[in-house]
Amino acid sequence: MSTPTSPTVKPLVVEELITPQGIPTPVPTNRPIIITIDGPAGTGKSTVARMLAARLGLDFLDTGAMYRAAAAIMIDKNYSEEQAGELVSEVIGADMHFDWSQDPPTILAWDAPIDHRIRSQEVTDAVSFVATLSELRQHMVRKQRIIFAQHPHLVTEGRDQGSVVFPDAAVKFYLDADPEIRARRRIDQLGLDPETMSLQTMCQRIVERDRIDSSRDDGPLVCPDDAVRVDTSGLGIEAVVDLMIKHTMAHVADLPEHDL
């Protein structure tokens, strides 16, 4: 797969983006706006998306949590991979949604929080299969578009947000990083013991997840042609968010009103 050329980011005077109190100026919210962030596991998407949303005064959607919740349902209800149709029906019946009064929003199934289940290693191992189910992906895409209709000032992160779910988004980012760095971040994120989960093993798992995500027929992991590609390997979270804010504010300022 060839690497698309990232759009040129207009040079900015940083002071133009900052209020006198040192807080970034929120983007206009008098009309809908969506910012998509895609990329593989371990690139910092969730953390960056949440911080970007907070600093721009927007809502934050973690679509990966939706697929992880579906994987947790598969495990807890003892569905096998051969029972994909039954699993999809179960997930649809769970009426998965978020409690937007929480920060970050809490994901619920059957009106009960399920976020305590979604970061376990068994869910991580199952989510790749769940994410390949076309019928489930179509359901998730519908859900995500409904969420945007209800929360029209949104930063959303996942693997197909700018390419499939919101192809007309005004601002798109694609985060990437060296696989070994991503593996180290993943071990830390999941709170795993390095003695029981080696860096090499996690790196192998991440590379295999990339292969599965990039080769599936429905909603494969790709960098949208019009996305700004950001390598987070040598950047701290704050530096990544600052870069994205600069691009967002410059790009939004140049857009005609109807494109927001």
C-alpha cells in the first residue's frame, strides 16, 4: 500500500490560536463540525482525541470502545466465531450507547456500564475477529453517525472514521508510530506485567492486528488521502495535540461555512 502524501499544513502564528488566558480558542460551534482520527493500536489515538476534544470544546467519541464492548459481549455470552450471526443480533439487542455525563463517556450495554470489561487481554485478543464482521461494522457505522447527529461537535477516533464513517469530515488525522514503541505503550495502557507479556510478543501481536485490520474487506485500516499523517514515535502527547490544534484552527478558518 502506497503512503499518501499528507496535505500541507499552513504556517501559523501560535499567538493567534490562544486566548489571553492561554487556553486554545474553541472551534466555531454554531454549526456541525467533526474531526476524525484514525490509526493502528498504540499510536495514542484515544488519549490524543480526548485531549484535543477538551481543548477545542468538542465531544469525544471512542469507537474502539464500541468494538471492544462487542468483543466482551461475545466472551461473556459464550459465542463462538461460528456463531457470528447470533453475536451480531445480541450486540444489536444490547442497544450499545454512551453516558455523555461522564468524562470520558462511559459505554453501556443493556443500560449497564461495560467499560470495566473492555480493556482486558481476552477482549483485546477477541476484538480483531469481531471487527471483521461486516454486518456488525455496518451496525456500528449507523450508530456512530447517529451519535454525530446527536453530538454535532465531535472528535472521533478509530480505524475507519475518516475513510468510511465520515468521509466528508472537514479535518482528518492519521496517527502512526514504530511498532516497538506502540507495543511498549500497549503494555503500559493495559497494565500488563512485562515478565508475563514481553515486548517482542506484544510487538508481534500488534503487527498481526495491523495485518488483519488492513486486509479486511469492510472498513479496512487505511490513511485517507486527505488526512494529515502524524508519526507519534518521538512526540509526547502534548506535542501531538498542539500540532493537531494548529492544523485544525488554520483549516477551519479557511473553510466556507457550509463545509464545517
